[in-house]
Amino acid sequence: MTTLKYILRDTWRLLFHHWVLGLLTMITAGVMLWILGITTLLSINIENILSQLESELVVQAYLVKDNTLDVEAIARKIQGLPQVYSMKVFSPSDSLAKLQTRMGSQSRALEMIGDNPIPWNFEIHVHSARDVEPLVESLKTMPEVEDVVYAGLVVRRISALSRISSRVALIMFILSVVITALVVYNTIHISLYSRREEIGIMYLVGATRSYIATPFVLQGTLLALFGAAAATAGIIAAYFPGIGLLQENMPLLHSSLITDQTTILRFCGLLAGFGATLGWVCSYLVVVRFINSITKPE
Amino acid sequence: MNINFSGVSKIFEPDIAALIDINLNIEQGEFVYVIGQTGSGKSTLLRLITRELLPSRGVVAVGDFDLRRMRKVDIPYYRRDVGLVAQDFKLIPTLTVYENIAFVMEAMSVPKRIVADRTKDVINQVGLWRRRGMRPAQLSGGEQQRVAIARALANSPSLFIADEPTGNLDFRTATEVMKILLAINAAGVTVVMSTHNQAIVNSSRQRVVELENGRLVRDERGGSYSR
């Protein structure tokens, strides 16, 4: 308990020793973590929207008109393809009834065609938009399949958007982590360097390495934590008005967006924890390295 | 705490021999002057005892510790039993006299009340209580040296290492510092002190160890500065 009191006192002193540098570190960490948080939320929302669109994506496969076809075997074969999430089988009569229902009052036009022209067909749902193209390729190689109908352009755009969104999120994550880590690392290094003589003396008169190191590690952790706290406040301040604006202008997206306050607060808690952990790891690494170098006997 | 040097050499890179084949035994409670010209190896010998340096060859043993084989975690505990006074004082410039002394005990997790009592004791012992709130830069060389002595005394060490503690002081102040060191020794603490000061060595007639170009050339009990 006594040691903890001394360590906390020294941490407090360190925070104010280079207060301008500390403030700059907090601001940089805060801005980078805010960007990280907003990008992540944006990416999650985009993924949600894309998932909603993907769940509505259907590939329709029509078989050749041949009464000798073993439809059950073909269905099993298609069901076995890795891209298939679920599948419905429609007989020619089911398909015609469905079409008649859809056409409503104009369904009498179908009677003029004579025999039912619709073959056996499958309505296939995929796992993700990226699965559509490979699935279509596989279906087209099957001799029993006469035609495949799908929204090709939509699929390509959704896939591209999904890829871009994931990549942007990943790049922002790496950038934020690297920049925050470097800033915390440098601040603690400067703090250590400016007190190198003091550290050497402390070690020489019997202070343990952990006693010397802990205030510096806590300094880095707290700076990153304060930055993360500011970032979460900024996220809360920016996210809800932004989402409100989006809902007003694009009501169709309503169900895909994260609007639950508890979820956002949990996310902010995670972000603050992540910031503090990042600060702890960086300061621990620099402190251990520095203290090792100056306490090593010649 | 007794000290034993057995065949100790210290060679600095690239090939500078600071100490060559030193064999020396210092018993608990002795007062030893280490003398010799500048560059003779006095400071190297003392820094081997504080484990700021490791020997290139041979064994330095202090108490139960073989300093080369000592584990990293044991070093601070060993140093708490070694009071160190350096020529350049090694005081922390941002701390006051009081804080410079107190932090040695704080590092050992000594409760605040005991730290306060003990700090007051040792500051009084070196006669600086009225200067307790000042920073090292506001003190004279002699006062800074007395603060360094007070700090070294704070943990009641059983070994006291003083590297030219009177080197920067006038004769009167140096004599005051010596009185303190002799009083510490009288309390049973082993004192090893390097010095150039002939008058001081000759005035108290203790054991004298003389180094010349890194070699031990004289080890005389009750000796004087000159051979």
C-alpha cells in the first residue's frame, strides 16, 4: 500500500513534468482513436447494410425442359456447392402459379401461351455477395442447367463496396494503432531521457526496477486512456446526430444501422480499454528497454 | 560486511587495463583509504564494489554475494546495504534536500511516518536541517556532499563507499565530512574511501591501499599517504 502511494505520487508528478508534451500526446491519441472508432462504426454499418442486401440476393437457376431429369439429384448436387446458403425448388406448375399470382389481373395472358413454358427451377440464396459469381460459374458448367438469372451488376457493386469498406477499416485500424503507439512511445522515451540521471541514481541507491518503471508505464497508460476517453466523448457527440441525419434522408436503411445506445456505449468502453492497453504496452516496452540500457553494468 | 577481491582485473574496451590482478580483503568494521594518482584505478575499484562495473577477470565478493553472479532482482537489495557517496554527489536536482534523502527509504516502501523521522535524524546528523527545503543547486559543494552522506546513511548501511568525498571541498569542510565518516565507522560500518587528500589520510592513520597504474602496490595498516 505504501509503495502504491509513492508510485501514484510519482506518476502524478510525471504527468505534470512535461505537461505540454503530455497534452499533445493525449490530443494525438484522442484524434487517432476517434478516427479509429468512427471508421469502425462506419464499417460495421456498411457491413450491416450489405448483409441486408446480400440476404435479398437470389440466383435463379432454370433446368432444361426434359421430363427424364432427376430433379432431386440435381437439387442435391446444387445444395452441395459451398456458396449455397439455402435453396428452394419450384416445379413448373408451382412457378406458373407464382407467376399468375404476381401478374394478377393480367394473368389471363398466360393462357394464350398454351403449355406451361416454365421448367423446373431453383431459387438459391448465397452466404455473401462474393459467392454469387463463383456459384453462377459452377451452375453454368452443369449440363442440366439451361439458364441462370441473377442481378450481376448489383452483385459486383456490393462485393466491391464490401471489399473497399473492409480494406479502409483495416488501413485506418493499422494507421491509428501505429500513430498512437509511436506518439505514446516517444513521449515516454522523452520523459525517461529527461530523467535518465535520476533513474541511474535511484537504481544506484537501491530502488527496484519495477519501482522506477511503474510510474512511467502508468504515465503512458493514463495519457492513452485520457486520449481514448476524449475520443469516445467525440464519437458519442458525432455518431448519433450523424445517424439521425442518415435515417431522415434514407429511411430504407433504418433497420441496418446501429442505433442502440447501449451497443454504442459498449463499443466506446471497448475503445477506451483498447487505448489504455495500447498505452500500457508501448510504455512498458520503452521503459523496459530504456531501464535495461542504463542500468546494465559495464 | 567484508569485501574480497580475488585476482580481479578490469579491462575497458578496446584494451585499457584499469585494474590488474587485485587481491584484497577488507574486514567488517575497517576504515580503508584507497589512494593513488588520477587514473590509477581507485574509482574503478569502488565501482566494482557497488556493481556499477563487472570484473573482466577474477571475483569480487561482498558479504555473501559474488557480485558477478548476483541475480538482477537482488541488486537493489544489495545496494540498500551499501551507502554511496560520490565525488559529483549524485543528488537529484529536481528534489529538495529532504526529498533526496527520503526517496531512498520510499523506494524500500518504508511508511511515511518512519521516513519522516529517519530523514530528520540523518539531516540533523550532517547539520543541514535548516536547508532541508533547498534544492542541490542552492547549496555549496560541502553542503551537497553532506546531503549525499545523509542519503547514504538513511538506510543504515553496513558498508559505506566514498569516492573522493572531499575532492571538491576546502580543508575545513573536508575535515567536517571526515568527522562524520569516522563517526560512521566507529558505529561498526565498513568504510572504503578513495582520496587524494594527504592531510586527511595522515591525520587519522587508517589502513591505506595504494594503487599505481591499476596494480595494488601497497596495503598498510595505520599507514600514511606517502610510503
